[in-house]
Amino acid sequence: MDILANQKSIRKEPTLKEEKRASFELLFSPKSVAIVGASRRKGSVGFSILKNMIDNYKGDLYAVNPKADEILGLKCYPTIKDIGKQVDLAVLILPSLAILAAFKECIDGGVKAVIVISAGFKETGKEGAALEKELAEMAQKNNIPLMGPNCLGLINTDPKVKLNASFAQRMPDEGNIAFLSQSGALCTAVLDYAKGENIGFSKFVSFGNKADIDELCFLEYLKDDPKTKAILMYVEDLVDGQAFIELAREITGEQENKKPIIAIKSGRTAQGAKAASSHTGSLAGSDSAYNAIFEQSGVIRAESLEEMFNLAIGLSSPKLPKGDRVAIVTNAGGPGIMATDACIGSGLQMPVLKPETQEELKKVLPPTANFSNPVDVIGDAFHDRYEHALRCVINDPNIDAILVILTPQAMTEIKETAQTIVDINKTTDKTIFACFMGAVDVLPGVKILEDNHIPQYRFPELAAKTLSAMVRFKKWGERSKTKVVMFKTDNAAARAIINEARQNGQRLLTVEQSLRVLQVYGFSMPVFHLAKSASEASKKAKEIGFPVAMKIVSPDIIHKLDVGGVKINLQNGKEVETEFQEMMKRVAASQPKAKVDGILIQAMGKKGREVILGMDNDPHFGPLIMFGLGGTFVEVFKDVTFRLAPIREASALGMIESIRAYSVLKGVRGQKPADIEAIKNSLLRLSQLSCELTDVVEIDINPLMVYDAGEGAHVIDARLILKS
Amino acid sequence: MDILANQKSIRKEPTLKEEKRASFELLFSPKSVAIVGASRRKGSVGFSILKNMIDNYKGDLYAVNPKADEILGLKCYPTIKDIGKQVDLAVLILPSLAILAAFKECIDGGVKAVIVISAGFKETGKEGAALEKELAEMAQKNNIPLMGPNCLGLINTDPKVKLNASFAQRMPDEGNIAFLSQSGALCTAVLDYAKGENIGFSKFVSFGNKADIDELCFLEYLKDDPKTKAILMYVEDLVDGQAFIELAREITGEQENKKPIIAIKSGRTAQGAKAASSHTGSLAGSDSAYNAIFEQSGVIRAESLEEMFNLAIGLSSPKLPKGDRVAIVTNAGGPGIMATDACIGSGLQMPVLKPETQEELKKVLPPTANFSNPVDVIGDAFHDRYEHALRCVINDPNIDAILVILTPQAMTEIKETAQTIVDINKTTDKTIFACFMGAVDVLPGVKILEDNHIPQYRFPELAAKTLSAMVRFKKWGERSKTKVVMFKTDNAAARAIINEARQNGQRLLTVEQSLRVLQVYGFSMPVFHLAKSASEASKKAKEIGFPVAMKIVSPDIIHKLDVGGVKINLQNGKEVETEFQEMMKRVAASQPKAKVDGILIQAMGKKGREVILGMDNDPHFGPLIMFGLGGTFVEVFKDVTFRLAPIREASALGMIESIRAYSVLKGVRGQKPADIEAIKNSLLRLSQLSCELTDVVEIDINPLMVYDAGEGAHVIDARLILKS
């Protein structure tokens, strides 16, 4: 079975089908909506949605309830068909067992798009899952985009539409952030939090069980939505890793209006993942796979809602900093130091201001002020001193972004200082962040800042972290774009080796078979021969040249070292001959039932820097490529990184550069750099192999011995495992 | 010069002198206060403090201002002496140049304690520093505790006193948290933040320049203060590391009413430290030293104000969890998963609930609920379902703490659920945390929780982090207490080696001298001899037994390897003789001017696990002991830890256990454990050496070769450097 094809089949709809796209847009901007299951019982979902619609919606609204004449002053129809007018969107709030019939009516009534709010589907077990499958098939057959089931609904704050097809307690303010959530209950907390923090939304979507349309459909829509500047996602699983990477890359780093995506993927820990699978009934991939997917698609992964919104406030603002050089202007020394720590700790630079800038500052600030960076305007500063300092700092060519810190001291002019920041912000294309510290007295200033879209944080640490994310996002958009490289390989030869192993009933390829497969895929390695007898071993060793290494060749032995099946540094034919006998004896004593093909005689390469390459087949997403430093402490420091195959050149380089031991590869203390190009090509070959030979589910290349730049890299040992 | 004595001299007053203690308490609870420099100018510091005092203070209040008859209805005296009654505390708000005279008047007028609010001292440069020194000497000579200068003042919320001797904009609510700050401006932000978050304080202190009394005096006072349950500190430097450790250990882990201390030490990064030194004019020690000090004293280091207060909310609450086993009760699946991730990620356990507990839960919760852990009571839960779930979970013996999560859904009874939590909390000694997610609709519930001292967090991540800190704090208080071990050593012999080196004009001890010093201090090592000629070398090698190692012995060569001054594995006398000549030639070619004492002939020990021990003399705090894993990647992974000398047995063990590579020492994959006891003793001996031989400012033991448990550890190479 081919994994790429397999991935295709996991994904129901790789992108929105052309014939569905127009209908999909009606989910957000319908001209007419029917609430099926509208209820007059206060507090019920059917009542709440109807009320939200009546209170907000600008289009034609119909209520469907066979048992009522009118609710909240709106006439009720017994069925959708009875409405007798075009209904763009139907929202179904009925017991799960009544949903299929209602959906059928929607089809018959010419409804274009449907939201199923009701729960009672996949999340409740087998029967629910069957019901959901039937629903999904009906939607797909009829090209009707279906959102849900088991969701809170959907909100579009566009004043021309004002659609609140949800049972949320409140209508959020208009804003430029879109929020997508796989959890409905979380949405209620997010809306309440956003209200308190004055955060608005462009679109707000609780997409539920994803029976038909999923996160990819919504991302594709939001990609072009002019009202959306940043996209937030809470997900418990992704339907298709590679499709997500392609689409998200386009949104975050390729298209003209690049939009940041900030995602929370819950179930990071094993126990969290278990809780998630009992919650949604879906098996998500490993957390390493999600990290890889987000890394490859430029998606910023947040660990908490708080972090997500803190990042969003900065990343949805119109001005990305041109670089990472920050100046701090503060009226308090302590917070200035804390902010400095936070900026440096977040990977930002804090250059000393130019002498000219410092001279300008001295003209107005008192002599006890600090003129370097952080600039301390001192506790008794009125707004005019802030203004002077800000103007000076903005003119400094060494500065890309300014963080203005204010503590509410006796002389502090909170509102005036906020207004000063707003005014100066209009005159510059540099990024200005504010940090008015406190929660009560500073509020009037905070309001002015928020109303004028100046990113404002209560604490400098949050501002620094966000600025740093903005710098990284900018760099991501500007990085050089690379493609997936395909090497010419004799695919058939590799398949032949695997087929042969299959016919032998092997799942584990021997070291000899493994090396041969890798050789076909263009990996370099020391010369090797399989010897079946002591004399053959000695003869082959002489041909290869001494010293040699000897390794047991068996499809039944996974850890050769543990059974005494590896010996290095043999110096002559005699030693080889003797060792052949002894190794055979040791292995037979340790694993008497193991089938043994012979002993591998391998040239001893020179010593280089050891790295590990690997592949694990994620059951949900397919082959995941691993790279890390080799040697004794691999398991201690877990200095490894993952990417979903196929990987691009830039990803391969990114893998190499992202491990902490990269400095060892670059060369420490006068050492020459290692052959990074050879590692990169090895990763790309491994990626290609993983995508092509889909029978292979696990690969370990340990070690890949890397030599100095220009001298290549050698596979010393390897192990391939086939699908069971 | 002796460093311990040196440390003593850094510390002005190791503890409060007995004769000063009674006066010190008057800072917080004076029966009468004089405001010297009271002003009628609104917005001025002299006005603000007087107003704060008038509005709050319960004792006798006097204003001193020679130019006014009365301010805010209070009679003004021209000088302190004119008051004619006992003044316990004087608060001075005058230009810095007028402070000395005013302080003199305080002495003459029998004032018991003084706060100097005014700035213009050490922080402004040399002249200010001289003024400050004079002020401090005057205070110390007269046994008058002096707080400041350059501070915001001091607040005691005790309703019997209600002292607000500060120019803060507001009087904080009463609470059980004490706050100490070296930054005055930060205090204004903290008070404003605390107001917004409904956090109260017992004492609130901006202690300024620490001319006389410092953080240690305040800690000693707060140690016994019955109103204070937790202590928060913002510091830019500490005056005395070892004194701080001793006192803070007593507060956090020794005394009966253990109190958590949470500290922010700003200037973490090099640039932050530079900003701090230009702010306070004081040179703080290295950040590694501060980490060591906090680690050794049980102080929790916070990275931000937000983290500090989040931790304080939990740590000041009366119930510490008995263990680390948490149950989550939630009405929302998504947040339940996020909370699970956060708990596991913070090092907490989330055990599966007992079958009996799950049975009990099933009696009331709907079938679609989750009965394991997290317990999901489902979105339509009223408060009674929370109540049932909470009662069940509390009775589970596998659970130590419960985190209750609420999202504001349509059916959610926010206030009733909060009240339920409050009621149940009264019936149990298990720790209950709440996480009502949101910022507006949830507020009525949050208020009920806060009024009843249930720790409440907006986000589960913050709650999990705090619970984890509480568990660690509990464990710290219960740990086995150990002492500083002193080994019997021939101190004089070690000093003789150092004196000899001194007389030779050496700062760098040769490898031979270094090994001899360590030998005196009881370190084990392979046999070695210093050979002055090739024939002596060969003779000594034969005595030692082959193979041997050879190392150049020179006080001028710091990196022996770089000059070809190390050779290992020499097999016979011939090889040694030849190598002697060659090494001498190589070294002479590479460093012709280096004085060479000869070549060290050293037995080759067997291979073990390599660790590094070291000592660096922190200019502010004295000897800092370092421990880490040795080998190639030391510099990449920086897997090292520090403690301030002298260290206790528990600290030595703590160092060993805290490095990430500890698993390697414990033994991975069937390997025997290393001789941890031998490492511990080596660390204790190193600590003793560092405290006794105070002429030594740097020690490197690299590697210490550690053998399997019971087989000891050998110093293979070492380097000592003397004070210049």
C-alpha cells in the first residue's frame, strides 16, 4: 500500500471542490438563514441561537418549529419546505436521531449550506459514528458543505452580515483575528476572555466533529478573507499533515498578504493525548509529528490560550518590525531591567543607542536619566519627556522596535502618555509596543492604546516574547524558498531487496540488506562483503584492506552488540578467521534459534562526527524523518528534531541547524566544519526513500559518520524494518 | 585575605543587633510618626505621604514644615524637637543635602527609627555615595534603624496600625503576603496590579538603597510576623549570599511555620545586569550564583511579576497538597485536555481514579461524561453535578489535589458552582484550585472564590504550575537536613605548596602541584611522579607499572594538550624515554619561553564515567562550586550546576541529581550505577578546600573519573589558579 495514496484517502477533501466553494462562502455570508429547531424555552440551545440571530443578523431569518406559531416575535414554519423562499443556510438543532431527516429536507428545499449544532454523534461511540458517516456521505453526495455536528456554531462580525449562528452567550466585537476551534466549550471561555481583554474577531468558528468540512476548508477560506489578519486555531487533531503544511505555508509564508497562524494542539503529553482521544474519539498523531508539521508550515505553536492571545495582539497588528533590534523607554528602572532580561532572553537585540541619539536625549532628559538602552526617563516624567525620548529613539537607525514601559507613579500622566504613543506611532513605520504596568490606575491609558491598535501588555515579558515571534514570522516570510529534491535512484533494485526479504518472511532487514537498500538510494558507506565462511571472510578482508569491522548478519537479531555480534579493528587475515569462528559461537550460544546469513566484513572508516538519521512511520501522518547528534548521550539529551516527509532542502538544513549540538557540526575551537551538505543530502535521500518504499516503516542510520566539509559522510550501521 | 572574613565584611549587619531590634519593629508599628518635609503642594511626595498617613494611620501623627502652620487640617511644627512628644518613627522627605541635618535632629529628638524617602544618593554617583555613607554611619553609631534612602516607603495593613508611610497612589487591602522591593517605581505597578487582581498584603516595603537596613533585616522580621504567610521579593542584588542562605533556609524549610519566599532577581542576562548596575550603582554577583543561592535556600525564583503573583496566590493559601496526585473536574473537554497537558508538563501525576470512585461518579453523571481523570461533567452541568463529582473525587485516596475547571456555557451556574467549591473546600484538607475561564461572565463566581481564599486562575496552565511549586515547597520542608561536613586535612601542607608557588611568582599551579594540593585534601588519584630527565621518567614509569600517561609540568602552560604536552598509553620504558625527549622538544618549539619543571609520569587508570568539578570565586559572593558531566559535549549542553560554598551533604547530592546526565551516573541500559558517594565526597572536599585555601580563586578537576559504586573516583587532571 502506498502511503502517499493512503494520506490522500485520510483526507476527505484536499481542498474545497470548485462546485462547493460558492456554497461554502454562504456559511459565513448567507442572504437567508433558517433556524431548524428554534425553541421558546429560555436557556435552551434552540432559543439561544434564534435570539443571537434576531439580535444581530442583517439578512432574512426564518424559524422552523412545527409546534410553535411564533417565537420572539418571529413567525415559525412547520418545515423548511414550508418557508417557500430560498434558504442559503440552515442551522439544525434537533435530537441527533432527527438530523438525517432534517438534512434530507434541506436538500429537497434547495438549502445551500448546513450547520449541525447537535451532539450525539462520533463522540458518543459506535452508533453515533455510523450516524455521522451517513450524514457526511449525504452532504458530500449533494455538494452541500456541512459544518459540525457537535459544535457551538459560527459567527461573522462583518457589520454587513452580523451572523451569530451560535449559542454563545455574547456577540464578540469586530476585529481582525479569526478563531477556529475543535472544542465548543472552549469557545465560551475564549469569548468571555476576549470581551474582558477588548479583543475582537473577524470570524469565530466552532467546527465540531468535522464530519464533512474540516480545518483545511476554513483555512482556505480565511486565506483570502480580507477581514482576517491573523488566524488562531485550537485543534485536537489535524486530518492531513502534508495538505496542512502546503496550505498553511501558503498562508503564512508564500502569498502576498501573509497571515500568521497561531495554533494550540492539545494532547501534548501522553496522558493529555489519552484524554483527547476519549474526548473526540479520534486518534491523533504523535506530538513530535505536530511539532514537525507546525515547524514546516510556519505555524506558531502556543502552549496556552494566554500565550495565544498575547501573540495574536502583536501579530495581528499592521507593523512587523524590520529586524530584531529593540529599544526600551521606561519611567522605572526595575521594570527596565526586567524588560531587558526579557528581550535578551527572547533572542532580541538591545543595541546601545547611537551617540547622536544619546546627545539628543540629553538635551531634554534630566542628568540622572539613563541615555543608553534601556532609556530611563525617570519616575517624575510627564508625557512630554516620553515624547522627546520616543522621537529620539525612533530616529536611531539601529533600532527596529520600541517598547514603552510605564508604571503609574505620582507624576505620571497616564492618558497623555498613551495619546503621545498613539500620535508618534502614526508618524513611523517602526513597531511600537506599550507596557502600562498595573490593572486599575493605568486602565484609561490602556483603553486609548487598545482603541488605537497599539499592542499593549501588562508585563514586559509578554511584550518581549511577542516581538520575538513577530521577528521570526517576518524572517519566515522572507526565507529562501526551496523545493522537494528528487534523486535518480534505481527504485526497482531497492524493491527487489525488500521483496526478497518479504519472501524470507523477514520484517527486520539484516545489516547487509539494509546497507544495500541505502546504497541504491545513493548513500555513501565503507566497502562491505557478506562472508559465509571463515576463509571467505579472511579473503574478503584482504581484498578490502585492513583494519576491518565484522558484524553478524541475521534477520532475527535486532541488537547485534548485545549478542557479541560486532567486532572492530581486526588487523589481519588470521584475526578475521579466528573471530569468524568465535563470533558464530557467541551468537549461537546467545540466540541459538536465530537464522544467520553470515558475517559482514566492512572497511573501517576513519573517525568523524557521529550523527543519527531515522524514520518512523507515524500511524496518522506517515513517515517522520528524524535527525540528531549521535554518541553516548543521545538518550540523555534527546537532541533530535523531526520533519514530516517529503522534506524540502530548506527543511533539511533547518533540521541540521536546529539541534543544540549544531555548534559541534559547525566546528568548535578551531575544528573544521563538518560536511553539512553531505548530511543535508542524506536527509533528502532518506526522505525520498521513505516516501517511495512505503513498505518500510522504520529506519535507523546510526551512526552516519560525517567528515570535514567536502569529505562526505558514511553510513556505518543501519537497520530497516518492514510493515507487519 | 580570607574570603569568609571578606564575606562578613561585605555584610554590614549579619542579623539585627539586639539593641536595634525593638526600634526596628517601630518601623512597622510605631505609636507616633512625624512626617518631616510634609508639603501642601498636591502631587508632591511630601503631600502624598502626609495624606496617606492621615487617611489611614491609627497612631499619633505630626507634620514638620517650618513654612506652614497646618496642612490638610494637621498642625505643622517647625522642627522635630518642637513636637515635644515621643516620636517613634520619622519619615524624611527633604532634598538630599538637607537629610544629614534632619537625621541629626531625629537623634537629638529621641526618634527611634527613620525612613529616608529622598533620592539623590548612591544612585546618582560619587558625591551621593559619600553622603549616603555618612548617613549610614550616623544611623549605625546611634543604633537607629534607617530605611532607604531612595524609596517609596513602607506600608503595614494591620488594622490596628494602618501605617501608609509611602507615596503610593493607593492603600492596598489587608492580606497575608509581604512584598519587599529594591525598586520603588516597580511598587507602584505592583500595587495597581494587586488592586485589579484583589490581592492583599500584610506588609509592603520599598527598601531603596539599603544604606543601613537591608533585605536580611526585613526577612528576619517577617520570619516571625504572624500576619505574613508568604514573602515576595524583587531584588537587584543581595548583600551576603551565605547569610541569605542561612536565614532563608530557616524561613522556608526549618522553622515551624514555614513560609515560602518567591523572588525575582533581575539582571539575569549580561545586558540586564549592566542596566541594573547603572541603575543601583551596585555590582551584583553572577546569575549562576543567584540560582545557587536560591536553590540552597529553598527560595522559588520567578521570572516575571505575573509568575510571582500566580505562585503567591497558591503558596499563601493554607492548604499545601500532601502529594503530587491531581484530579481534574471540568465541564469542557478541550480545557480538560489542556489542563492534563499542563499538569503532566509541570511534573504532577494524574492517576486514574479508583474503580469505586468511578462507580460513584456514574450514579449521577450522564453516560457521555468522562469518569476517569480528567472527570468531564459535560457542558450542561448545573452546580449539583460539580458537587457530586467533587465529593467523589475528594474521597479518592489516590488524589491529593483537585483542579476544578469551569467554562461559562449556556447552562453553567457560575455563582452556585463557586459556592459549591467554597463549601466543599471547608470539609476537606485536600487542596482545591479553581480555574473559571474567562474575564467577564465568570467574574461573580471568581469573586466568591477569591473572597473565600480558593486559589483561582484564569488558565489551567497557571494553576498547574503553582500546584507543582506547592508540592516542591512541601518536599523541601520535609527533606532530611544535613550539615556541612568537615574532613580532617593537613591544611598546612596544602598552604606550603601554595606558598612555594607564590614564591616562584606563579598564579597557575602546575598539574603536579595541583594534584598534590588535592591529594592533601583527600582526593584519590592514580600514582604520579615528577620526572626531570628521560632516564628518571623511564625509571619512575617502571615503578608505577605500564601503561602510563605523560604530562608536561609548567606554571606557564594552561592548555597542555594544545602544545603537545600530553601523551597517554605508553607501554614500556623505551617509549617513555623517547617520548620524554620529544615532548620537551614539542613544548619548547611551541612555547619557548615557558619554564618547564619536568614531565609528570602518571599511572593510567581504567576507564570510568567522566565528570567535571570546579570552583570559581564569584567576586561578590565568594567560592562557587560547579559540577557537571564531562566529555566532548560539555560546552554544547552546558549540563552543569552551581552551589555557593560551603555546601552541605544534601546540596552535594542535589547537585549530582540535578544534572540531566544523572541517568548516566545512575546507569543506563543494565549498566551498574556509578560511585555517587565518591562524587559527593569529592564535592564536599572541594567545598572545604575552597573555603579554607582562600588564595585559590579557580579550580578545574577535569575529568574526575568515576567508577562503579564502591570503586571510588580518580582525579585524572586538575588545575588551580591563585588570586592575583
